[in-house]
Amino acid sequence: MRMGIEMEAYKREFIEFMVDSQVLKFGDFTLKSGRKSPFFMNAGAYVTGAQLRKLGEYYARAIHDHYGLEFDVLFGPAYKGIPLAVATTMAISELYGREIRYCSNRKEVKDHGDTGILLGSKLKDGDKVVIIEDVTTSGKSIEETFPILRQQADVEIKGLMVSLNRMERGLHSEKSALHEIREKYGFEANAIVTMEDVVNCLHGQPYKGTIYIDDTLKRAIDAYYEQYGAK
């Protein structure tokens, strides 16, 4: 991986926030795909009110920078996308005074009370939608989410925002999952930070007295990307 030198302050803060929250870990992990990875991200580790408030603010700033605020709905796919959508719509309201509706899907259609497959706001024809997720490794989740959105209403998807771009190959090519999403669906896909940013921030540099990425782990990360990295 080729590392840059400069990094926006909020990206460095977000990386340190992921480490503090024990969301981003380093070691030896087996992913759902079966790949052995030297790092792992679990957005489910954001569990406190303070963590979710800060997380929503980071997402809100990134969405503002990439897509602006001229959209109507923030859609968070079940299940991890639900608290992300809620926290970020609250942060957009607090930081920018813009009222965005939140929407998520259920895994099973509900046939009584608040019926249907959606939670939160209903989707309307003409709605502009931003999708929010924790991380996209292969793009599989968007393949599941995209038809749900299209079945509900004639919406315009402005883009996808994830917290971490793992920079790995997607499902169907040597390109990254985010690149594949852009090509297949025709909307932008961006991340608050990339693994390149993470390595640039933490390699050989102590954070609160700990070096999280030493030279040995850096070699393991490089080897991982030699095998699985996007081209």
C-alpha cells in the first residue's frame, strides 16, 4: 500500500476514535468471507450514547463534504445501519440545522401495526436518498439494499457513505467494492477513511503510549493487500 503524508485532522481523529472505541482491532481474524485478516472492524462495538453521538457527527461531516445536504432521506440497511442512520440524522440536525428523515429496512416484512418492510420514514417518489453503512468489503449488502429501495418508490440515490473503505476486491472484479458500486449502480460511494489512511496514521506512531501498527503488523497488512487488495 502506498501511504500519503498529509491527512485531514478529522480523519485522524476518527481513526483514533475507532481505536478508543475498540471498533478497529489488529491481530489475526477470520472474516465471513473466510479470508484471514490482520485487522478487523466491528461497528457493533459503538454502544454508548457518547460514542454514537460522536459517530453521527463524523458521518454527518463526511456526508456534508461529499454529497452536500440537499437530500431527503438517510437509509441505513438492517441491522447495523439502523443506529447509524438515527445517530447521523440527529447530528445533521444539530450541526447544520437540516432536517433529514431516517429510514431503514426490516429483515422480515411486518403484517400488523406499522406494516411493511421499512422502519422510520416511508419513501416517496422523488426522494433523494443517501445510504449509510459501517463498512463495505464486497458490495454484497448493496446488492440486497438496492432492490428494496427501488421497490418502495421512484427515488434518486445520491450516494453511499461508509466509515471504512477496506480497499479490497469487490465481488466481480479486481476493483474495490466501492468502485464496483459506482460502476454498477451509477451513484457515488465514499468512506470517512480508508485503510491507507489508517496505516498512515498509526504505523510506527504511538497513540496513548501504544504502537498499534508496528513493522511486523505493517508487513502482514501489506501481504494481505498483495493477495486481496483492489487493483
